Amino acid sequence: MFDVLIVGAGMVGASLACALGDKNYPADRPLRVGIIEANGNFLRGEFAADGRASAIAYGSSQIWQNIGVWGGMQRRGVTPMHTIQVSEGDLPYQVQLRCEDMGQEALGYIVENSVTLASLWDFARECSNLELICPAKILDIELLDAKSGSDRDVMRVKISSDIGEQYLETKLLVGADGGRSLVRQLANIAIDQRSYEQTCIVTTIQSEKPHHNFAHERFQPSGPFAILPLGSDLSCIVWTATAGETPHLLALDDSTFLQELTNRFGHPLMEKLGKIKVISRERANYVPRWMHSQTYIHPRLALIGDAAHTTHPIAGQGMNLGIRDVNTLAKVLKAAHQNNEDLGAIAVLKRYEAKRKWDNLGVIWLTDISNRLFSNHNWFFKVLRRFGLLLLQISPLKRILMYFMMGLHQV
């Protein structure tokens, strides 16, 4: 019998497991936590180094610091963002967000996903109360309670692994299995969603000159174009293209793709970085969408991260929402455990949902509105967004924006 069973050991699911681990949080009665993960490569310590990276807000780094995993990420390599420059194409209207304006060492960090996963899994292995069930995948879930004629009140989970099919029982099942969550589907939790006629192309470049820890968010009619610093002369590019542009861009040979990429950078930025070259072996891509579960909880079940919500990658807030979910749910569960409460009770889980729902919804709607505002040719919106960029240069408004972007309101 598990106290908590987590489905999905990606960055969000593994973060929750580590937050509930006994390595840095010893207790007289440690929780028994299981983590079900389908990708057997993770168990072998093989985390795809495909160049994908996540923008981690300063507040999220503090959450990981409190869990005890941030040091491992720093040893493997994280890149601080000292300045984020927001602009529209080649127009002179620019807003610079600087860490010194907030009195912090960084606005946030760019961390390769492989670095994050390796650090989390290493930490999880050191926690004696965590059991890694990998490779394995869930097949079905069933709530056992008095209504079903059972003498027990648990969630029963049917899984398939190398040893065949088996059943596991847990007081609380947590779905951390991504935007197309099977846990959410099996629980019949309805969602609201909207697809974008866009594709995000991800690649890594090396520049002739150092980037000096500058990140750039350049808005184009096709969508945002983000340049995120990695190391001293590497940058992760997240290029949002229209559905019509995408097949053409993905089919280009390397030299032509580089020329198109250079055009998107614009002349002022190319002068700062010098010559660039693409070092990614492939052009990773994904279709962004926003999605929000109509509820995050059912009896003995909770959703976190992309299983509960997804958002457009503009401003890089998606992963940070998941980290904040982890922080809140872990605190709720630890407090309930100390007070001898039932971890899977709706009364307990409502505390988690109440603290996270409006923060998530607010970011989802803000990123959606921002993407639609900047990704079009309408003259009215052109005037509006240029006025907005000018307005953001006023210090109080800029500080408020930075406070929320850095996730300081949820630490």
C-alpha cells in the first residue's frame, strides 16, 4: 500500500517525488511514495540530450533549492538570465528587465531538460521512502470505497511492467503524465482547450560572441521568437512559426535554415552575437495549445503540471506553473500527514486546488492574450502593443510584471 503513487517521472512528477522524499525531510513516519514511469531509459540514467531547455523562474529555483535538488542542477550546469529584452521585430521599442532592478542574482535560469531530469532522478534514488517502478505504464484505475462494495477506501491502479500485469493500491494517485494524461482520461475529468495554428521549432545555436546572459523575446507576426542563453556562447532558440510556414522550415537544408534563422534574429542582434551556427542534430518541434482541467481533483486523485494545465510557451511559464503545483501539493500533503488526515480525502485535496487554480488560470489567459495581441498584422493591435511596450518602461509597472514573472508571489 502506497501513501502516494505518482504516474509520470518527468520533471514535474519527479519533483513531487523528491519533495516527498525523506532525504532532506526526515520524519518519524515517512510517506511511502511510488513513481510509475514508462520510459526505461530514465532508469538507466539516459535522458535525451536533444537540446531542449526550460526557462526556470527565480521563484522556481528557490522551490527546488528548498527541496534539495537545485545544487545538483547547478553542478551539471545552469545558465542565469541577468537581462530579458522584450521587443517587437526590429522596432526601437524595447523593454529590458534586469535582475538588479529586483535585487536578485538572476531573473531566472535556463536549464537543459536532461540536466533537470538527471538531478531529480539522482536525488530520488537517495530517498529510502521512494520506490521507482520503471519501466511500467498504467492500464486502468478504480476507486475502491463503500459505494463500490469494498471494505477498503483506496485507489487501485492496474499497471503493466516487465513482470506482467499487477495491481497497486494507494491512498492518493497523482497524475503527472503530461498534457495528454491517461490518468485524467481514466478519471473522466473534462478539459477546456484551444489549439494554436502555430508550431514551436526548438534548436541550439553557437554564437561567435558571448551572449552575456541576455535572453531575448522578439515578437513577430508568426509568433514569439525566444533566444535563451546556455553556457557562455550557446543559446536555445524557440521559434514560433505559423502552421503554413512549418513544413517549409522543417524541410530546409541546414545552410538555408541558418539563413532564415539569421533573418529572424535581426541586424542589431546579429551585430551583438556575431556569426552563428546551428549545433543541434535535429529540429525538435511541437504544437502549442492551452488546456485547463475543469477540476484538478477527484476522491483519491490529483493532477499536477501539464496533466492539469498547459499554456502557450510565450514568456516560458509552463514549467514554472508545474513547479508551483508541486510546491503547493507537497506542503498540503505533508501537513495532512502530520495531522493524521487522510491524504486522499477531498477536504485535503481542495486545499491544493484552491491555492493553485487561479494562479494557473491567470497565467494561461495572460499568455493567450499576449500571443494573440502580438501575433497578428491588425493595425489596432500594432498600436496597442507598441503603446504597451512604452508603458512597461515605467518602473512601477515593470517591477510588478517582473515580480509575477519571477514567481516570487508563490515561493
